Amino acid sequence: MKVEFSKTERKVWTILSLIDWSSNHLTEKGFDEARLHVELLLCHILSCKRIDLYLRFDQILNNSELEKFKLLLKRRLKHEPLQYIIGETEFMGLSFQVDPRVFIPRPETEILVEQIIKWSETILSGKIHVLDIGTGSGNIAISLAVHLDHSIIDAIDISSAALEVAKVNVQNHHVDDRVFLAAGDILHGFKEYPHFPYDVIVSNPPYISKKEFQDLQQEVRDYEPAIANTDDADGLTFYKIIATNGKKLLRPGGAIFVEMAYNQNNTVPNIFEANGYSNVEVIPDYSGIKRVVKALVC
């Protein structure tokens, strides 16, 4: 895919002129948040913050910087997620390394973490044992460890490749003494739970149905690991197994927190109610979409 400004290489490109041209080009191609994405690509290349771009808006980019930018812009034009291109994303105010081995953390998942922090601080005392099912990049487990210094977290994932990324993030945030990673498939009898029993089970499972997966954005469907997005069935597989196993893994009074899709606000709570959980509650995200289910074990 051509980036048209390559035809005018003799033109002097400043930070501002490059932002303006590239933003318009992405917008014309149908990309949302075009200017933001261009700014973040430039920040990545110039090793600066976004505000610095406008403090240095008349700075002329050299040939090396232009070539690097063109390569990154071409990747974005192919719908590769911005987070993979720059290799990181932010979650709960923390920076996480991400690449195609892991699902990209979403802002709405912060509600899941915030609810656990709120519940843990008001209900529990002493060490809190947490099980994170499907940890991916480790964003949930690490965020909990950072914000709850009395927590011990077992973080499991079926993907050894994802766990390699999570290990880097655990080390970067210096929580390797409290976040313990393990490869495991909860659908087929995983039983190695080192800090059992747990006070909290948390999961942002693959909840996209096989049918809906084909309608996802190209960035998600073609680049993110499918195993992290869909259960290749009706989207409810993991909730059923978590509900079934949760009572065996939780202490009395413990809680399960799971994220769900916008169209699962009846089916997912019903799964936990049918399995005998009490005080099943649905919590909306900041857009008003019912996003998190909390269920307690008596």
C-alpha cells in the first residue's frame, strides 16, 4: 500500500505538516481517531510525549525519521492495531507491552479491576488470594498487584506465547514476588492452583461467539489472537466452566468478577444464578453498557 507523500520526498516535512497530511490521509481511508494515531506514531519514532510535538511543531524530520514513519503508517493503513505497531498500551495508568501474541487490553476492562479493588478493600482484610483466568498480557493481574499490595495472584493462560509477554510485564512492574504465571486450560481439568483457596476469581474470557467473530473489526479479526476473543461456540463456554469450578476454588464469602459482551447481560448473570451464587450483580461501564458481573459464594 502506497503512502503518497513518498512521491514528494524533496519536500521539507515538519512535525506539524506531517501530522496534518497523514491525519487527513487516514481519515480519507475511513480510519477513526486519525490524528491521535498519527501523533502516537510520531511520538514513538521521536521518543517524545504528545505535547512535545506541538512544542516542536516546526521541527524538520530527517530522512531516517521519515522512512521510519512511512513504514509505521503503512502498517496502520493495513489495519494493524496501533498498539501492536508501537508495542505498548496503557491500562489503569500503567504501561504494558503488547504484540500479536496477546489480546490488547481495553479501557472498559478497567471497570472490572476497579470493582475488585473496591470490593476487596471494603470486604476483606489480610492477604487476598486472586485467580486470574486468561491473563493474556497480565494487565488485570498486574494492575491488581500494583493497587492491592496485600494481594497474591495466580494468573493462568492456555497460551505459552501470551505468558511470555505477561512475564515481561510482570518483571517491568516489579510484582514477580506476588504474581505467579502458569500455563493451563481450565476447560480440560487444570488443577495446579498454588494459592488455593481464593478470595477472588477474575476473568475477561473469550466471549465473542463463532458467528459474531466474523463481523468484528478488521483490526481484531485479522490481527489479535482468535483464541483470546472467541470460544468458537456461543460465547458462553468459559462462564459455564468458571461458574461450575468457582465454588470449589473460592473461600466462603469469596467473589467472582467477569467481563461480558454488551448483549450478554441476561445470559451471563443467569449462568451464575443457576449455579447457586448469591447477590449476582451487573455493573455498567462508563458508557452505560452492562459490562461486569459480580457473583458471591455464600
